[in-house]
Amino acid sequence: MNAADIHDIFADDGPLAARLPGFAPRPQQQGLAEAVARTLADGGVLVAEAGTGTGKTFAYLVPALLSGRKVIVSTGTKNLQDQLFHRDLPLVREALAAGGQVALLKGRANYLCLHRLQQAADGGVRSIELAQTLRTVEQWAGRTRSGDVSELAEVSEDSPVWPLVTSTTDNCLGHECPVFNDCHLVKARRAAQEADLVVVNHHLLLADMALREEGFGEVLPAADAYIVDEAHQLHEVAASFFGVNLSSRQCLDLARDALVEQAAGAAEAAELRVQTQALEDAVPKLRLALGREARRAAWREAGDGPDREAALAEAVTGLEAALATLSTSLDAIAARSKGLDHCARRARALLERLRTVTAGHSEFVQWFETHKRGFSLNATPLDVGEAFAERMARWGASWVFTSATLAVGENFEHFCSRLGIADPETGLWASPFDYAHQAVFYVPEDMPDPAAPNYTRAVVEAALPVLEATQGRAFLLFTSHRALQEAARLLEGRLDYPLLVQGESPRGEMLARFRRLGNAVLLGTGSFWEGVDVRGEALSCVVIDKLPFASPGDPLWQARIEAERARGGNPFMDVQLPHAVILLKQGAGRLIRDPQDRGVLMVCDPRLLSRPYGRVFLESLPPMMRTRRLASVVRFMSAQKDKEAEA
């Protein structure tokens, strides 16, 4: 496929324009598609930023489908994966009349496990409500072809039934499963093996990399090319999968499964009941020893009170002893059944993980996270670049990394260095939107320092007249849950528009309600900064409270800052600032999603203009009209209303 072919496909009289209503040629889209086609044909690595509205999904799907190569496309989340496979891919395939097979593949927790469903049905559940949900799953199991749990919309994705009827790498019996030939996951993997293009997510891609390295086989088929969309998320996912993790749930799941297998295959081994109970008792003791408050912190900060180190050591020793004793007993009876043998292997693996995450390693960050009742213990590598680059080289494929937010200014060094990508072809295709006329960038005057105790109150007071000018229709994005909750309290009863607060309902439900209402004000943090697409008048304002620097108290960022300093680098300029720039670009990108969109981007942080590093943020944002005057914002929105009225 050459540049002329690409031009013809994306032209105003080409197949895409003929089949897709509203399609219009975009030089940026054609340029990106040409670069992707060249990389797939010639090999190598392409790192490409494609601004909002470029049409990057079609720009990489067209050359991927016509390349004649086996291509794996990875995207950031399961929602985006479903959207790409069920919406975008069929449109492009139809327009191109493209043959070949395509497949969707997710991680094992997304597929119904028929064996565990039977176990749950036979063993009973602890509540009437859960039993009713389990019956709903059983009925669906009789009619589903894919076993993808997202099909069953009436059961929420966080329902306690799903861990009972899906598998993990720990409890899956693999080839030894009695219903292996009917396994939905196995069927999905077989379809992926046979397909020409497979759509996965980053977690699955990195899980495959980690498994191959450990010599435990593979999850994904070998491919000629990998296209990684939303590639700005890849580093954090890689850090997770190249590390070691032990959770309270893994331990409790083992205890429960061992008890089920003992009853079925070694009823006389009564000591196992005592030992699984000991494991179940050791888990909450360690949770308590980690500290009463739910938090995320370095291992050295675990615990409460003057005797915290001794209490923590005692709790870790207790969990280690419980796992070791259970492991020994399971080894003795493992030959009785496949289920007992698998539990024995899991116990040994969990024991090894516990010893790894509680021992000191200079190249790993030891940290923990606690919730109300559960915990996870983690050892995360400080640097994933070398490990990721080695795996890329070993696979010998073409690679395309793309996102709307990869560059800091016009520099890709931050992204490439963190993943060990050396000498790639790079390209930056700016958004085709007319930001100078579609948006105004407002930094309010007289804002206090972000560290001031009254800062969130000042953000709310500055935002209220803007919300009045936009008639609601706004996202207020915060860098912390504490600030979000404070803002929610301050706004209560002061708006003439519906107020939606993250956490009050599931994210998808809240977004659907926001779109439906048409004039709501949504307060969000974390997941609302990216991957949210609200087009049209429902979203006419994005307010950002602070520049999104990562908390220096976070254990991973703490360690990265210390490591950069030890290397003689500048932690702020080389680590913290580039990360914050990428996040701000993501948050700002929520505003203009369509050529007809109009709105206000309001960033309240005075450091944007008062500190020298503020220009790095400004140079990375789209070329919007900038102002510090509220009157200019009001005039802009008034002019938009006049245009809407005339239309």
C-alpha cells in the first residue's frame, strides 16, 4: 500500500466518504495513515501523536486491514476495546469491502467460567440476593455464545457474583478442567489465533509479555505488527505487570477453593479445614497491622502506633506460616484430584509472592494499598524501559504507538525513554479543529496559591459565574477526591443545574445521565480526565482545579523522584512536569470533540502563568484564544448562543 492508495481511500470521493455519512478528508488523517502503512510494510517503530478529531482510529485500521499481515491492536480500556471492535472496525471493513477474519480478545476475568459456575451453583451462596443474581447468570449461560460478561448488562460489573463464576490465573485448571472443550476463553483465544486482526487491551498485551518472559506460555498469538492506541497509558500498565503482587483476595480465594476441592476429593483430610481457617484468620490480621486507614503508601510506612514494626512483622510471619502449612498439606494430597493439585501450585506461588513483596530489592518499589477490609502488597520495578524494549526486540514485529497525548510540546523523549524506545520514527498531527474560534482558554485572576487552605473554595467561587454563562453543561475536574468532595459540599444548593458527583453512581451511568440532562454539572477526578467523549452542547465547559502533578507522597512517584535524583537528573523537569503536561492535555481534551463544539477551558491554577514551567503546559495545549477576564468568557458564550439562535 502506497501514499496514492491511502489518498484514494481517504479522498472525498473514496470508499470511506461513500459509506460513512459526514466523512470529510483530513490531511492529518491521511498523513498518519501513510506513516502507519509505511511502518507495517517496512518494519520499525512509529510514535505518533494525533490530536483530537484527527480520526486516528480509521487512520490505523485502514492500513492494518489492507496490509496482508497479522496485526494486534491494543487499546487502553475494555470500553474502548468494545467500541473499536463493535463500532469502528465493522464500519471500516464494510467501506473497504475488506476480507480476512477479525477477533476480540479480553482477559480471562471477562469470560464466564462454566466450571466455576457449576461449583458456585452446587456449593450455594451466602445471600438470597446473590442467589438470585447467580440464577440470572445461569440463565444467560444457556444462551450466550461468547461468554463475555459485558453482554449481561442487568448484572453490574462490580457484582460479587462475577468473582465466583469467572476464573483467574490462580484458580484456572487449564487443560485439566472438566469442561475445557467448552471453555469460552479457550474459544476466544482460538479465534484470535486464526484472525488476521485481533483487538485486545493493554492489560492483556502486557500480561502476555510477562507470561512469555516467565516461560509460562502465551496469551496472544504471534503477530507481524502491534498497534498500541492510547499509548500514553502503557507505562503504568507495564509497571504493574512486570512487578509482583499479592492480595487478600488471592489468599481468601485459595482458602475457599481448597476447601471445596478437599470436600470433593479428599474428605478424610480434615486437617485442611483447620489450615484454610488459619489462612482466613491470618488475612484480616495483616490488614489490621498495615494500619486502620485505607491508604496507599511505601512498605516502610506500614502500620500504626509505636509497635507497628513488630506488629507488622508478626502479621507477615503469621500469613507466611499459614500459607506454608497449607502448601505442605496440599502437596501431600495433590495427586488425589486435578483441583487439589492446582490448589497446591497456587499455595506455593502465593508463598513465593509474599516473600518477594516483603523482601528488599533495590530495583523494585515495595508498597501496599489498603481498602476497608482488603489489601494488596506490591513490588513494582522502578524502570520498565529496558524490560519492555527487550520484549519488543524479541518479538521482531513492527510497532505503532499512538495517542492524542504523547508529546510534551513537540518532544517525545518522555514517552520514549520510559518505555526504552530508541530511534523511532515520530510524527505529530495536530487537531484539525479550529480552536481559535471554537474555544476560549480562561485563567482567572486573583487565585490563591494551590496549597492555601481556602483554594478549593476559591475555585468554586471563580467557577460559578462561568457555569452561569455556559448554563451548566460542565465538567469540573479535580486532582484529588478530597477537593472534589469539598467542592460538592460548597456547590450544594447554589446551582440552577443538576449536580452529578463522581461516586454517587457508576461512571457509565453518570455519563449517560449527563448527556441526557443536557445542562448538568459533573464533578469528577481520576477516570473522568480521559477516555470520556461527550459531543455537542451537553458539554460546553471544562474547569480544572490544579495542574495535575502526581502526589509526591505516592510510593511509586516518591521512588521515581529519588531514583532520578540519584542518577543526577532533575526529578521535577524530567519526571513530574512531563507527566503533568500529558494529564492536563488529557483533561483539556474533554472539551472540543467535534467541529461544531464550542466551549470554555478554565484552568484555575495561578502557577500556569506565574511559574517559568507554566510555558511548557501552555505550549502543549491547542491554540485557543486566551483570556484572564471573566467578561471575555461571558461575551464568547453569549456569541455562541446568538449563533445557535440564528441556526
